[in-house]
Amino acid sequence: MPPAESAPAYITALDVLDVRFPTSESLDGSDAMNPEPDYSAAYVVLRTDDADGHQGHALAFTTGRGNDVQANAIDALAPYVVGRSVQEVCADLGGFARSLVHDPQLRWLGPEKGVMHMAIGAVINAAWDLAAKRVGKPVWRLLGEMAPEELVGQVDFRWLSDALTPQEALEILRKAEPGRPERIARLLERGYPAYTTTPGWLGYSDEKLTRLAREAVAEGFTQIKLKVGASIEDDVRRMRAAREAVGPHIRIAVDANQRWDIQVAIDWMRQLAPYDPYWIEEPTSPDDILGHAAVRKGVSPIKVATGEHVANRVVFKQLLQAGAIDIAQIDSARVGGVNENIAILLLAAKFGVPVCPHAGGVGLCEMVQHLAMFDYVAVCGTLEDRVIEYVDHLHEHFVDPVRIRNGHYLAPTMPGLSAQMHAKSLDDFTYPDGPIWASRTSPPAAVSIERRRVVVVEGF
């Protein structure tokens, strides 16, 4: 995979920044569980002495307070990463991922869940960004052109073999292989279908919801999403307004962001049913597999979607085995990076469940589009009932921002994972000393991680 080189290169530093955006001021991102979020990124850079100057960029997403905790967890991984050979890491990204995920002392902090697992995922994603830049390809295409055997080698099958074996994964990938060139061409020509949550934040007025919903349809979106769960009276009114705004043929998904107990979810959705919701997202705890199954049975034919807060591939496996979800929602920054998301995509393909990725936030649209496009090219081979979430916030801070045309994500062509932010944005929004935060008299109380660099120690 890496290009031929005359001199070895090494990872020389792992930089971490606590970057926050004051989205709470406009209630962008507001929902029943996050009424005033500040979209934030624990931002990581793998610095190298690569002769071509390539660095790896990625992030873990949070909603403000606690971003410092996430950043410190990433920073704690520096001794595991700094000093490694760039060539060796990029030649065996599966092995690199497993070396972090399987470390016995890091595992004790999970295992494979929570802040440390998200930190590992951010570092793994940065390694994929680095590898893709070194071969001059966007990550979706780097993955989509890998041999099936190489893709299987990226996956950690521990705890999965009762549901998916390496041989079954290989068969799924080989079945999709013949149509890859045509699907790549289709993505480059038309892009990947999107849906938008931009109209649906819980803090928006009915007037703003209605205006943005109509604008979304005019822009080519065939599905929108509303946040629900705080007040049934408000949700019925908002759902009615949205349906009147978009008409009968546009799908409207709703998202409770884990707010409800099981019977509450069923009863709530029955009151929204007259307005034809397409799916209910995160109706209850993301860990409650049997609860999701009960909700699915109780609200049918409304679909059940979950995944943005699912901790790892094992929980996805059980949700699929239990028939608990109709839609699997991967997230680029929740699990252990690209490698674990490959496993989840293969599991979804095995069980015949569509994947509709969670995005929004800051940087999530940019990163997850690569996973969805890879899924289409090399795994599932179809776009039927598949859409990527889109939210029109904060894309201007990225070097390679998402591009939307006629309700579709246009396929990235710039090498990497599209996660790299502009240097000025990093400087302006670093918490708490960047000028955007320094100009505020009462920023949220938190301890910030300082800009740090860990250098190679001789004899590492």
C-alpha cells in the first residue's frame, strides 16, 4: 500500500488540541438530551518526518464539557504511537489497530468502550488519513480498491465469529467485487444520497423548522429528521408542521436521542404515527438490545434506527442477531476507527440491514462519508434505503469540506479522510485561550489540555 521510498520515516509526535465551537448560542445541535451543546473536537495530528510532509489528522467528537477529558485520553496514547515506523503502520493498519485495541492495560479502561476506545479510534483514523495521503487517494477509494483478502485483514474477528466468520466476510466482499468500477464512477458522477437534520433541532421555532424543511426539499433532499422527546404536545405540533411543509412523499425521521424508557417510546411513537415517521432513532439506551427489539415490535411499521452511541462491534452484532433494528447507524468517531467500522459494515451486510450513518457534529460528515461510500463500492453494492446524515454546520473549518449537490454527498477526491481543519480555525477555537473563547467573559467551566507535542525518545 505505501509508495516506494528511499528513507524510512517515523511518527515523531502526537499533537492534541481541545477545539470547541459555541453552537449553544444559536441552539444548533439541540435535542432532548443535549439542550445546549457546544460542538467540539478532541483533535489529533500524527506528525511525521515523512519526506513528502504528510501528517495524519482526525478527531473525536463531543458536545463541550468533557472535551478536555477526551483530549487527555488521546494524549495518553502518545507513548504507544510515537517512534513507530510510518511505513510499517501504513502497510498493516489492521495490525496497528489491534496493537492499540488489544493492549492489556488500555483494555482495562473499557474494554473497547468509552473515552479510551474513542481516543484509540481517533488515532486509528489519523493513521488512515496519513496512509491515504501517502498514496494520493481519498480513504473511501483506498478502501474500495483493496483486495477482499486485504480488507478482511483489517477486521478484528474476536467475539464476532458466532455471527460473522472471516470466510463469510470474504464471500461478501468477493460478491461485490465485480461491480466496483461502475459504482466508483457513479459516486464520482452523482454522489451518495443524503438526508438533513438541519431543520429539526429541538430549540428551533416552528417558523424556523418550517422554513428550513421547505428549503431542504427545494435543495433536493428526500428525507429530513426532527429531534423529539422533550414534550409530546410539542412533538405532535412540530411533526404536523413539518409534514405540512414537505408534503406526503418526503420521509421524515425522528430522533429521541436515548430519552425514553421502552413503553414510553412505544406510546410516544403511536401518537406521532399519523404523521408517517419513517424511523425512530435512539428510542432508548444504546446498550439495551432487548429494549430496542421491544420498541421495534411495538411501533412497527415505523422503523427503528440506532448506532451513533453504540460502543463497539459486539453490541452491533447483538442488535442484528436479535432483530432489534431496521437501520444500522455507524459513527466515524464513536468506535475504534475505520477498522472497527469495516467490521460493522460487514455484519450489517451479513444480516441484510441498511447502513445510514450518523453525522452532523463537527467533522463527522467529513469522515463518515468515506465509510458509506466504501460500503457501497465494496460491501453492500447498493444505495437502496441508504442515506448519510447531513447537517449544515461548521464545514467551513475543514480543508476538504463536504460538498452537497441535489441532496447528495459529492465523492471526495482529495487524498485522506477529509478530517484536517484549517490552522486558523484550530487557533481561533482552541479552548479556553483561542480568541473566540477568550472574548467570552464566562466560558463553560472546564480544564483544557494544552497544545502538546511528544517527541521521539532515543532508543524507543
